[in-house]
Amino acid sequence: MHQISLRQVDPDNQDFIRLCSELDLFLDIAIGGEAKREKYKKFNYLDTMDYVIVAYDKEKAVGCGALRKYSDTDVEVKRVFVRESFRGQNLGGRLLEQLISYAGESGYKRLILETGSFLQASLALYSRYGFERIENYGAYKNMEESLCMGLNIEKGSIRYCRGRWISKEDLKELFESVNWMSARYADRLSKAFKKAGTVISAWEDNKLVGLIEVLDDKELTAYIHYLLVHPSCQNRGIGASLIKRVKQIYKDYLYLIVICENKNTVSFYEKQDFSEAEGTTALQIIHSPANG
């Protein structure tokens, strides 16, 4: 059983140095040789890092991440790495969450980073936590193989995260806020969302304020199962932003379907380009909790 803890360390910490060496070796292999990464070395000197965390399994260092000031408003995410045997456990997510939290507490307004299109796992991680593609900045402007991303963390801003892990406590609070029966089954919701086609969540600071879940057959049909926004954040365009992201993901599908249980929501969906499916009737079977 892993006992993971995150610790702030100095940039000259030996565990951090060893992990960064492993990261460099991993990147050399991924890009096709150390020579191809030579021009990037000057951007990753460890003594330029302003905030460093190392993940430990008891006393064994298994992952790391760092921040470096870029400007008075922007801070760079650097050196995020998890040893192979500890991947697939959301440890990268925990490291990133801590970096985001520290950056916000330190008064920064935006996180920025540089990665590569060939690093699909890294891109998926950053996208899960709301990072979006931005124009290449600084020294990366003319590097075609570089891909830069940014995340707005100004207080009160909304972050949209695809596939981010959501605790059952956060789910229960959100569903209860709109008086939905599903709040009673927050634990099962948490499990179900891990299997859904797409789940995009909306966050204000560290509070879950909106969510959309889509079920799909991976080819032709997608069905919006849940769309909800916390009452304190309604009328701020969050629902429309969630729909916009889903429409982009499923733009090549034949059908994107939603069933309005509340007639008052029909006009909202019509504004998002949905139209009534004439001649259809939605049917359902509801099992009592005792029957699963």
C-alpha cells in the first residue's frame, strides 16, 4: 500500500536532482536522442526554480514538480515527472494540484508551461486540469516542436477540466445544491464518471461549480446525461461553456442528444443549437435502491 506525501524541498535537494535526471533521460528517448534536446537545457537549470515539491512513498522519492517565476503575473510549471511504476494513480494530478494551489496563494494570475505534442500523457494531464493551448511564448516562439499551454488562476475565474478526478464529497455538494436525487448516490456517481465517455467539470478556485457528463458509443451517438451548475454561479455562462466544449469534442458524431426533464430548460438548449426531435417520447425504468 503506497503512502504518498508531498514535501516542499530546495532546488538542490538530491532526490529532486535524481528525479530530474530520470525525466531528462525519458525525454531524450521520447524525442529521439539527447542532441535534439540540447537547446532546451538552458531553460531547465534547477537553481532557477522558485518552488519545488517532491512526492514520497514513505521515504522513497517517486515524483516531482516545480514552479519558476516568469513575470509578475505569470509563473511557469516545470519538471513535472512521476516514476513509471507509480504512474496511473493520479500522482501527476496531485503534484499539479499543489503547484496550482501554491501559485494562486502566491498571487499569480496565470500558470504557463511548455511541452511537446509527442508527450500525449502530459497533454492529457494538463488538459484535465484546465490548461489550454496558447501562443508559444518567450524562447519557445520559433520552436515548432514546442507546444505551450496556459491556465488562468485569477481569483473568481472559472477553470474547465476534462477528466479531472472529482471527490464524492464535491459531487454530493454540487448535486444537492440543485436538489437532484443523484446526490444520494455520490459514491456511485464517482465510480460511474470514471467510465463515462466525457466528463468536464467547472471550478471556481477549488470549488466544483458545474459539470457535464456525456455517454457515447465512440462512433455515432453521444447523449448528454448530466448538466448542472451550482445556483451561486448560474447566469455566468458556465452551462453554455460546458456545452460548447462538448459540441467540439463530438463535432464528427451523427447525433448529440439531450433529454430535458424540465421544460424551462428547453430554450437554453435551443440557444445552443439543439432542436426538438419531433415524434419522439423518452421512456425510462427507475429501479429502487434496494434493486440496485
